Amino acid sequence: SSFLRQTYGQRIQNHTNPAAKLLLETMERKKTNLAVSVDVVKSKDFLAIIDAVGPFVCLVKTHIDILEDFDYSTIQRLQDLSVKHDFVIFEDRKFADIGNTVALQYSSGVHKIANWSHITNAHPVPGPSIISGLSSVGLPLGRGLLLLAEMSTRGALATGSYTEDAVRMARANRDFVIGFIAQRTMEGVGLQSHSVDNDDFLTLTPGVGLDSKGDAMGQQYRTPRQVILESGCDVIIVGRGIYGKDPSLVDEIKLQAQRYREAGWQAYQERISA
Ligand code: S5P
């Protein structure tokens, strides 16, 4: 039977990885499957947006390398906000190199991602060694990894057998790989028969917008209903749909976050009661 009919709370028991459990617990506790992607370049805006959307989200997704005034104190503030508002942190680093290099990129440099990000992600393109490299750093810290099995952009190359192989790589590394960045659930993808006991991975899905179909650079948007109810994804990731063009409009950002949270939760409730 499918995990899509189980509640987020029920699915906690299908996971052993601490980051996966934390995310599902947070979703159940706060009744939200909304993640906000905070793609702004000034630390002040970054922190203000996170403080504004914090009550409505299960997770905050960062691109820490776009902050032009980055200072490690921003990380301490991000962690304080994550405790204040009870959300999980996901640095969207999209690692894509050999094991030795990604282990260094994950642990070191100015950002030291493994120190503070509960979840990060990787392209499966190098093969299984990217998972061993990252897990050598992240697993002892209780971190979790998402594989990019599909992308939201027009013309994306992550399709067909590439996507299937990504799912097989995940199944072979269940201790560290907690799910996928994908446009639909990967449950059963690439299986000859239903031969795995536990195929419950988390599906986090970007390319979500209620008012726009895409941008001028290949992004494509679908609604929370399409993503959660029709495609069986678990978390909607919303960036510009929530913070728009002006990061200083805090009240408007709060309203949009509430709107997306409601749309995502409504679609989830329809799914589990279907
Ligand atoms: O396939 C993908 C994978 C990711 S992680 N498509 C994406 O858009 N993303 C990320 O999601 C992207 O890097 C950006 O941070 C966010 C989408 O932002 P939005 O403003 O278009 O909602």
C-alpha cells in the first residue's frame, strides 16, 4: 500500500535518519508542508524574510553562497530563528563532484554547511561515490541528503533512466538519503516488482507558484494542489511566489506564506482522506 495515504506523523516510523524524522515531526506539529526558499543577497533581508515566514513553514531552504555580505554570524542568527520558529534548515548546495571533493565542500570552506544544515542535496551524476563522500561527513552529525531525481526547468536532462538510477542509488543508501528533489513521488519508480519493504522517501518539490506559470529563465510553476494531490509530493518549496520582488514588504510576505501554507495543507488533507 502507498505511503501517500499515511499522515506525515504516521510516516515518522518509516524513517531512521534523524533529519527525516525531524522534518516529518515538524510538519505534523506545525501542520504545514510549506518550505520557503530565501534567495536574496543581503543578510538583513535574508533574516527578515525568515523571521516573517517562520511560523508558517516546516523548512527554510537557503543558497548561502549568494549572500554578498556573508559572515558566519548570519548562521548563528539562522539557527536562533530555527529554534524560535521550529523549522528545519536545508542548504540547497546541489553537490555534483567526486566523493573527496564534496566531503571537503560540505565540511569546510567559509560556509561549513554540515555544521548547521540538517539537510542538503546532491546531483546523482557522479554515481554512488557522491553519497559515500557526503555521508562520511553528514551521517555522524545526523544529517540527511536529498538526491535531485528531476528538475523543474524546461528541457531538464534528469528524466527517464537517469531518474530511475537516482532512485536506485537512494534505495541502496537509506541511512543517509532521505528523499528526492523531484516533480512527483518516486515511490515504485524503477522497480521491476514491488520488492522493497520500505519505499518511503520524502519528496520536496520546487517550481511552485499560485500566480505565475514560470519565469524568463526556464523555471516552470505548478500549484500546490497539482504538486501534493496529483503528483504525490510531500513538501512544496516556494521562493519568489512568497517574497516577491520587494523583501521589505514583511506583511505581504506573511500573507503569502499563510496562503501557500493553506493551499499545501488543504491538498495534503484531500490526499490522505481520498
Ligand atoms: O529543480 C529544481 C530544483 C531546485 S532545488 N528547481 C528549482 O527551482 N530549485 C530551487 O528552488 C532553485 O534553486 C530556487 O532556489 C528555488 C525555486 O525558487 P522560485 O523563486 O522559482 O520559487
